Amino acid sequence: MSFGPMPIANGFLAPQDIPLDTYRFELATASCKRCRTFQLIDQPPPDKMFHANYAFFSQTSRVMQDHFENFALDIAQRLLARRDDPFVVELGSNDGIMLRHIAKRGVRHLGVEPSANVAAAARNNGVNTTSVFFDAESAANIREQYGPADVIAAANVMCHIGSIRDVAAGIALLLRDDGVLIFEDPYLGEVIAKTSYDQIYDEHVFLFSLESVRAIFGPHGLSVIDVAPQTTHGGSMRYTLGKTEHHEVSSTVTELEVAESRQGLGDDQTYDRFRQSCEASKAALNRLLGELRGAGKRIAGYGATSKSTTVLNYCGIGPELIEFISDTTPIKQGKVTPGTHISVKPPSCFSEPYPDFAVLFAWNHAAEIIAKEKAFLESGGRFITFVPEVGMIQA
Ligand code: TMP
């Protein structure tokens, strides 16, 4: 299905820097009939998305910080305790949100992070980081310099990589024979179940399922040996893979296989229904915002997420409906949303005075935000949600 011409999701710009011809690409998806990998048909070149002004910093949320501390703990307890001088590599290590907990334990580690500004932030956090794109060639260089990896981890990264087969080859090359690859990404089954079409944007070239992960990594001798659902990013899956002959497969894998078959992730009709649900969601959100604005209500946005770029551009929502978006990320503040030019303001502006309604673009952080914004809700303010369907949250 197509979501129309789309700008770069994290392309927040100052009003004076907006070019006359903003770069756009056709945001369209397809599900491969052979391996059922749900993917973008076209993806912008990586250097348009990941560069020195990349606007996404992982450490903006308390819940995500806890999540990555637990991720590191899991790696340390499950795997590293059993090994001598282990070596952990993280792909797309961002600002070191996970690896710093590995570094703190004195474990040999390397973050691979192509965006120079977040890589610099990681180094400031004491995380050994190299700023390159991971592929078979850089994997060989890393192995030569550091030796094989006991653990290769990645969170919200694998789904960003168009050249995934090259990355899979690099992982097979870098991983010790009994080592494991652990990665997590937004889960296709959750996106379909919740109509969370906003997970579809330039950086998410793939939305994985067990079936597609097997299809991608299997040819490189890597089998899925464990799966664990995660609540992060609106519903993710953590996959553990290892070289086929060195590991036993957990029962969680067969359970997920059955669940995917029940959900119809391998059926064309599922994707037709998804398209219809996206169109219905767009119509309902536009109707609600139009009615509220028509009644003179003030509407703001909460969280200038990458996901919001898809929602705003697909639904055609701009400053005429949403006055501003509040966001905690300093690099986004004072800028405007990609393609739709809604001002992004610091959270201090949210309460000066409170708007009547706030569209919860950061819906994946709903619990944290609702707890934090009690005063907004108690003053009569309401959050507008659109996942799993268009509705409201009030005190
Ligand atoms: P994410 O959903 O991709 O993690 O992005 C979350 C965005 O929402 C990020 O730009 C920070 C912003 N945000 C807020 O503005 N306030 C909050 O309380 C939280 C949790 C996130």
C-alpha cells in the first residue's frame, strides 16, 4: 500500500532552513510473497537519514533507559558470566544507552554507530564506539582488531538496514561459533493488530516477523533459538539467533510460529484488511481534529516522534489543525515537523496555557506521559489517541 510522498521522518529543520523543494520519496510497502518480509518498496539513501544532525537520541525516555539497562543485565547474566574475556558488539548503539551498562562491568565491547553526533555522545558516556556502517567488510575489520564476538546485540536497528543480507553475512562472520545475535525491533504482528501504521517510515525498511527473520538469517547459518515479546516501541519482538548446530531451540519459537499462522501473517487478505484499517484511521482522525478545530478548540501534539511524520503527512495534518508539538529532545525544539511544518516546542510551552487537546504521537510512551501530565488531564485537557483506534484519554 502507499502512504504517499513522504519527507525524511527525522528531518526536523529550522523554519529558515526549509528548502523550496523538500526531499520526498514514495512511502509504499509490500509483503514478499515468498518470505513474507514486510518492507518498504523504496528507501531513501542512508546518508539522507543518518548523519551529523540525526535528531533521534535514545536517552530521552526514563522507561527506555530502564529497558536498556535490563537488556544489558540480561546479556550479562545469561551469557557473559559463562565466558572468559567476552566481547560484546552492538550495532546502531546510538548514545550508548545499552552498552554503557556493559562498559560499566569492564566487559570488552564495541558500539557501531554511523551517526557521528550520537556516536560522540556515546563516547562521552564511556562507550567504545566506531562511527561506520556495519557490513561484511567492517565486520571483518572488527574481527581482525578485536576477535570474534560472543554477543552481537541490536535494538531498533536491524529493521533500518536495507542491505540486511550483507549485514547478516557480516554477523555470521563476526560471531563466535557458540555466540548469539540478540536483536529487537517493532513487531509486524503488533503493527497489524493495532493498525499502528505510523511504524512505517523511511528508517523502518522492514517490519519483521518470525517467518521473515528466519528467511533472512537462515541462509547465513543462523537459526532463531528464542523469542521474547517486548512492550517497547508499541510492541516489539526480541529474537535470539545462533549458529544452527550450537544451540537448542526454545518452545517460545514454536509458540510464535503458531500465533503468526493464526493471525494470518502469511495471508494476502491480512494486508488488504490492514490497508482498509489505515484508511479508516486516517478518516477518523481528520474528522475528529476538524470537528474540534471547527468548535474553536486548541489542539497541540505530544511527542514529535519519527512516527508522527507518517501520520501528519499521510493524513495531511498541518498547523491549521495542530498549533505546536511539545517534545523533550533539544535538537527538535525550535524546528518544524518534516513536510507539515508544525512548530516543535519544549515541554515548558505545553502548560502556557494548556491546550484543550493533545494528540499523543508518542503513544508508545503513554503510561509515562499520562503519569507526568496529570495536571493537564485534571485541568480538563484530553489526549487524542489513534492507536489502536481514534479515541480520547481523559482524567
Ligand atoms: P520514540 O517514540 O521514537 O521513542 O520518540 C519519542 C519522542 O517523544 C521523542 O522525540 C521524545 C518525545 N517525548 C516527549 O516529548 N515527552 C515524553 O514524556 C516522552 C516519553 C517522549
